Amino acid sequence: MKAAYQKDDALLADIAALGAGRSGLWWLGQSGFLLRSVLAAGLQRQLGFGVAVSSGNEAVCGLHDYIDLLADDPDTRVICLVVEKVWSSDAFFAAVHRARSAGKALIVLKLGRTERSRKIMQSHTGAIADESWVYDIVLRQAGVLTATDIDDMLDRAQLLAQLPTEAWRPIDGVAVMASSGGVAGVAADAAAKSGVALPALEALEPWVRERVPGDGSVNPLDMTGFVMRDPELMQELFSGYAAADDVDALVLCWWAGEGDEAWSRTLLEPLANAATAVSVPLIVTPVEGTAIGAWPFALSASLVAASSPASSSAKPFSTSPSWRSITSVRSIRYGAGRPS
């Protein structure tokens, strides 16, 4: 048992160090051990939580008390909540309204989606959990994003925490650039399954054909080895796609793990350079769930710092560990009223 606690102490120390640098993200829930699971998953994503709180059975303070507190906190940007039951709906939604009015993003994972899960909730905190679909409707009407599981919640938080608040705007058309035809195929299938629009970009096609050999799809685009040997051409393509009329976000399917830096920089440096001159979000994600290294954040930040201080459009690209981000990218619609 002592060894287990020592292991958790080391984990929490790593999380605290990470959260100190990215403290705009809060986690609130009603389960202490689930809190630990969320923090460990966040660590794999280089996703630091400034503060994480478990309200337990809420004998003293409820979730609404913490949300109300965070509404006035200038450093808080994103609030993640795992909810078994809302005990005081009036107080909860009043606090949500205050937080939303203050420009905070709220993401809720509602537990108890099955009858068996609702029975567990009752024995856990005494909550007689309501049907989750009712919560989903009411939360969305209140401008709150809803998640289906922990990964979905963290995918959404990952993007919102990295993007500047002014970039929280509607995402309708997504462009995808991939390292191979196989990866591009996965992107097309995932987008169709989730209802994410990949515009045909017909107006861009002649421009692309002048630079990329072949006659395959323009979106998703298989960049081929020909393009990936030429950093200047890659940056030109990233900038051209990001500036296209029908593109609200650009997703690059690539790797950003701890062991990927040496060979991944050849692709991510041109992307980071392009990111300093465009206004749409640029997002890096692999096609499989994997851990993220610390180096992509340092790379994008250093390139942004080296750009003109007067350039308000200079922003680092965003990094996600999961292909699910291409579906979660639509959560940026949060900035335009009711989320999708």
C-alpha cells in the first residue's frame, strides 16, 4: 500500500508541475478516485489542470459553488465537470450562466447513462440519477458542451485550452492533410461517421495539382513523400489550405510523442511557421490514441515568440493525442452560441 501511495505522490507531483504552466483548466467531479484517473489521462496529453476538486456527496459545497467561484477567476478558461446528479438545478444553472457570461467554456460528462450505472450512482453518493439524455438537452441549451466519456471530454478540453478565446468560433469545414493515402482514408471515414464536413475544395484543386503530383483527393490530401521532402512547399500548402474560403480548421495527421521529435520537426516546423500567419486553428493529431511529448508545445511557443510581437495572429498550433479530435474539433462552435 505504501508503494502505491508513493507512486501516486509522484504522479501528482508531475501533474502539479504541468498544471503550473497551464492553469486555465479546472476539473470538478463527484468522485475522488475518478479524479485521479482524469488527471493521469491528462498527464499523457500534456494537459495540465490548475485545480482539480471532488465535491463528493456535497454535504457542504456543491458543484455550483465551485462554478460560481470560477466565474470570477480571470485565469480560468475551461471547466470540466463529471456529474452524477445536479442536486440544486436552480443554483447550478445560475452558476453556469455566470461562468458562460464571463467567457468560460464548460464541458460536462454526465454519468448514469444506463440503468445499471444509475444504481451504482445511488449507492456511491446517494444520488438517484436522472436519465442522461435529459441532462444533455438542458446543458446544451445552457451553452454547455457535453461529452460521452473521459476521452471525449479531454479531447474537447485539449483544444479549447490550447486555442486563444478569440478562436472559439464556428467550425463547419475541416481540411485534413495526411502523411499517406492510408491515413487520409482513415480521416475520410472518421469524418463521415461523425458528421464532420470535409469540403471538396474544388476552387483550390488547380493550385494543389501544381504542387502535389497525382490525381487523388484534395481533402483529405495525401501529401506524398515528394512534398514531405520540401519544408518550403509544406509551409506553402499549410498556408494555402488554412486560407481557403471553406476551411475553418486544418488538421494535420502526424505524431507528437516523446520519441518522435527528431523526425517530426521536419513537418511540424513548417506547420508552426504557417500558424503564425493564419487565423484558423491548426491541429496536429495521429490516427491512434497515444501519449504526447512536451516538445511540440515548446516548439510552437518558441517559433511564435520569434515572430513579430505586433502580430496578433501569431498562435501556436494545437496538439491532440487522439484521432477523436477531428470529431471534437466541432466543439469550438462553443464561441458562437449553442454548441453542436
